[in-house]
Amino acid sequence: MNNLRYIDMQKSNPDRARRQGRCPLTPEEVGLMLRALGYGSDVHIYVASGEVYGGEDTLAPLKALFPHFHSKETIATKEELEPFSTFSSRMAALDFIVCDESDVFVTNNNGNMAKILAGRRRYFGHKPTIRPNAKKLYRLFMNRGNLTWDVFASSVRRYQKGFIGEPKEVRPGRGGFHENPSTCICEDSVAKAAKNSDSRKFSKDDAIKKDVANDEVDVDDND
């Protein structure tokens, strides 16, 4: 018996996907967003997996905005990268380490690596992670040619409120646990451990006191 599978083939609509905020920003849009948020041309930028954007031509506008542009290939020599170059997971691990150690991390996709990095940075000391509010920024970038820089920058800052990695910006429990771990998990754990320790100590001390009191009663009775 043949199994029949019916598939609803919907036509791809990139414009609709961008309107809904499901597409990453272009490198130029990322650069403009960062400039609007106050990052100047003196800032050093490291781009992880830049090849996914289409290579040098697509990355050129971002390099123009931030001349201090770095990647694995510009920081390390071919000889240094050779032990890793044939293993995609090892190359990704290098990007992970650099992004984790950066002052600010900008995630431009919803992949697992970006989520884990955001969660790790939030959990260990809270280092900012900027998440583009792509759904709101879409119209802004579409109309950029009709806006002055001041109006554009002001709009970017307004739309990015809640998306620039401030402490407790996202309510604990929202989204995936690995992306947004509770900021008080370690504090709660320490506090709970201390409370339990105090409780055990109190119970032990209380028991000792009771034993002592009982001993005293017994002595008095014996006398």
C-alpha cells in the first residue's frame, strides 16, 4: 500500500518574511544600527561566519562604517588556523570564544549558537547582547532615504529599547532557558544553600540545647 503525503507548497515571500522580522539584517543595516546606538568608527568589530552574507562585496558597507574589521582569517595566520580549518565545528568554536569574550555581542540570527552565547553572557556576569528588533527596523530601513540621520538614529534607539542587553531586560522564564536563564539562579542557589545550612545548624544547635537541658533536668532530679 502506497503512502500518500500531501504537502502544502507555499510560495516563498522574502518581503513578507522581512516585514514579520524573520530575516536577519544585512551587514550594512547592522552597521547603521550600531552607529545609531552610538558606536563610532573607532570600535573594533569581529564578524563571525561572514561568508554567509555573500562575501566581501556584501560586507564592504559594514567595513566602511567600521574600518577596524576583524575575522578569524585576519587575526590568525593560515598556519594557526590549519588544525581547525577542516573541521567546521572547531572553526565555529573559535568564533564562539571570541564572541563570548567581547564587550558587546550582536546577534543577527536566531540560531542555537547565538542563543547559547546570549544566555551564557547573561548568566556569567551579564555582558550586553544586542538583538536587532528586525520587525520594527524593517520599515525604518525601507524609508531611510527620506529621513535625516538624526531622525533615523532617534528612531533606531526608540525601537531598540528592550533589545540592547540591559540587565533584567527580558523577564526570566521568557523564551528558551539556555537563551534567557534566570539572573538570580546562582543567587537563589547560594541563598537556599545558606538557608538550609543555617536551618541545619539551628536544628543541630537546638537539639544540643535540648540535650543539655534534659541533662540538667536529669541531674536536678538525681540530686
